[in-house]
Amino acid sequence: MFDHDKFYSRLGRSFKPGVLTTVVLAAFEMMKQGKKMISLTGGSYDPPSLPSSEIKRIFMEAPREAWEEMLQYGNTVGMLRLREELAGFMSEAGIKTNPGKEIIVTTGSQEAIDLVTRVFVDPGDVMLIGKPTYLSALSAFRQMDPEFREVTIDGDGMDTNALEDEMKMLKAEEKKVKLLYIIPSFQNPTSAVMSRERKLRVLELAEEHDFLIFEDNPYGYISFEGPMPTPLAGLDKSGRVMYTSTFSKIVSPGLRLGWLVAHEDFIAKMSEAKTRISICNDGLAQYAAAELLRRGNVTNQIPRITEVYRKKRDLMLETMEYSFPEEAEWNEPKGGLFLWVKMPERVNTTEMLMESLKRGVAYIPGSNFFTGPVHNYIRLNYSFPSEPDIVEGIQILGGLLKENS
Ligand SMILES: Cc1ncc(COP(=O)(O)O)c(C=O)c1O
């Protein structure tokens, strides 16, 4: 018999179906049986709002030289015209960067996370992460088997007192932190935002204890109350902050484009790492993204999509108010795409998922955002489902939660 398993590398053996694959597969099975499935899972775009006509127009109007650039191999760090547009776009958020040396274009922020993992993380390195934190960052970091230290996320984002306590504990153990991974604005999964004071304290602690910060900012632009909160990278004076953001939440996840800003030496290393993975990004997507930025389509799209998401958030909150059990607690997100629901500890939302799928609603169990066993949270997405599906999905889920409370 052909034994597939014996051929895997150590890393290959560690790849197991993640929650997204499992939930999506289960949902697909249900749909094959002709059942409707309402997805409150990933952070996908509101389908009718995708800027397809703007992108069509860009390609219709592209001159011959642009097609030659688009359809050719490109620079590993990305099309220069896109990096220049990105530098201008980020300067509005207070991030000053040299597009020639300090930016690399990536296949979404997910590739930026993978590049940082490859270039900076060795097995056993101490990494600080939020408790809870973005599940696919956790799985990317896990490839290198670091030692995770979780730092509490409360209503104001990462708790800097808890961070200081962790630093003291590490000192007592004679261990040093290599890297802090942080999502300061509308954190995934909690949607919490860090105050300016906390951000400044994080920067001070990085200086004091000599570690790197990796800031992930996909949601900052989706702000329901005022402008995007200033990113850590906009406050950083020492160059310790590596910063990633993405087109996925503001323009289109299908473009598969993100970017990473860091010291030029770090970018050179990450460019070498990316050469080995993909050589360069897709030229068509990069050209479209550069033009969307140049034409002002991105700055016009952000308030439009934010308004759509604010309405959907309100509808989800309103429906939860009358459908969810009394014991359920949740936040009111000031931006981003998710609601984070806490149930009493006796409720196991991982075990509840199969029944929810059977009733036609998919969600992400909170356990996937922690390194340890925590089973009483649910992350709900409001950007993707239609308004009627939000109402129907939340009512079904509310009924199930009541039965399990
Ligand atoms: C916190 C965070 N980082 C990174 C990503 C990856 O996004 P993408 O690869 O589509 O840019 C996501 C996607 O949901 C996310 O929530």
C-alpha cells in the first residue's frame, strides 16, 4: 500500500486542516444537500460593494506600455508605481516611508506574516501575542514553533500592565522576547482599539527590552467614529515597528495584495525570502491597485464601505439584543468587521458548531484565537452576510445559544 504519511517533512506533517477549512467544508457539504448556509465566519467583503466597475475601467483605459509591465515578471518588492502610491496613502496616516527601499508588496497581509515568520522566528524564540489574537497569524507563527506568551486584550486593546508583568516574568526566567505581534486598531477578534497612551507604552517597552514589534493593520481604515486611529508605525521613532496592511478589507480580498513596511535591511531579507516563494506579485493586480490609489478610488471607497459595515453592525447588534440569551456579553465595535461574544464558561461553542451548521449558520468558535483551552467565545462577522441573512442567522444562533446556556 502507498504510505503517503512517511513522505512528509516535519513542517508538512504539522499542516492539519484549520478551522476555516473545516467550517467551510462542512458548510459546502450542507449546501450540496440543498440547504441554505448563512456565513458569519471570515472577514469577507460585502459582495455588492466590490469596486468591479472601477477596476474594469482601469483595464479598459490601460495604455500599451502598462500591459507590457503588467504581463511581464516584475520586481520582487513590487511595482514601483504601486509602492509610491502606497507611500502617499500611508503618509495620510502619519507613516513616513521611502518607497524605493522600505516597502515590499505581498500576497495579502497573510504573506507579510509568513515572511516575518521566516525571517525573524527561530524555534523556541519568545513571541508576545494578544490573548486572544488572529487565528491565521497564530498558525503562520506556529510553523516555526516559537514560545508564545499571551498578553490580555481588554476593551482598550493590549493591556500594557499585563505586558509589563510578562516582561518581569521573562526576566526572572532569564528569557528575552524577540517579537511582539499586535493589532492595535479594531483588533481581530475583539475589535478593541488601543489608546494612544498604551501605544506609546508599548513603544517604550520595546526600547527598554530591545524587541521588535510587528503591527498588523487591516481594519484601521474601517472606523465608524472619526478617522483611522494612528498606527504604532506612525508614532515609532526608533524603527522597531514593522507594519503591514492590505487591500482586502478596503478594496477587494481577491486582488490578494498587501504590503509590509520595515527598515531597508529587513525588506532586503524579506525580498530574498519572497523570491523563493513567488518571485513577484501578480502584475495585473498591482497595476489595478496603483491606479485605484492614483485615481482616488480607494479614498472614495473607504467611507462608502465603512457606512455599509456600520449599518450591518447596527443591525447585528439590534438583532442580538432580542435574540441572544441574557448571559451573553458582547462589545460594540467602533470599527472593523467582527463582534466578539462571551458566553458563560459552561458553554462550549466549539462543540456547538456542528449543530449550528445543521441549522444553517456558520461561525468561528473563539477557541481558535487562543493558544490554550478557552471554549466560551464566538466571533461573528457582519461584513459579508446580507442584511436579511444577518437577522435570520443571528436569530437561529440566538435560539441555539439559549438551548445551550
Ligand atoms: C488581523 C489580520 N491580519 C491579516 C489578515 C490577512 O488578510 P489578507 O491576507 O487578505 O491581506 C487578516 C484577514 O482577515 C486579518 O484579520
